[in-house]
Amino acid sequence: MRCSAWRVTAPAADWLAAKYLFVLGAVYALPLVVHSLWDLRPERDFHGAVLWKRWMPVGSAVLATILFCGILVLRSDVARDFIYFQF
């Protein structure tokens, strides 16, 4: 990669890898962001609070399962893509 005064030049493969890592990080961070926003909401006594507290662990487990399945489906089929396999 080469830095210049106006732009950073890099091969297209590097930009593609950077985009992939950014999207992957954003997907993993999304539950944390949603949870943080939920904790910052003003406290109100609404009717669904009891129901929400009852189903929150189930929703968390479903979301974790979906994210894990996404890892399995979107994983690379080539072991050379991972540096820890290159010994």
C-alpha cells in the first residue's frame, strides 16, 4: 500500500478484503449497538415489559443462532485464506 498526499492507493483485492472485514465487524457489532440503545431508552412502565423480559433470552438465542449459521454459510472453502493454517 502506498500513501500519497491525496489518496491511498492499494490493489482492488485489498479494498475488497477491507470492505469484507468492515461488514463482518458491523454485523457482529449490531447486537451490541441495539442493546446499548435499548438500555438508553427512557424508563416507562409499558404493558409489554413483562412479556419482553420473558422472551428476551429466547430472542438472544435465536439471533446468536442466525449469526452462527451465517458464519457457517459464508465461510471460505479454501483453507489458504486463513493465516493460521499456513504453517
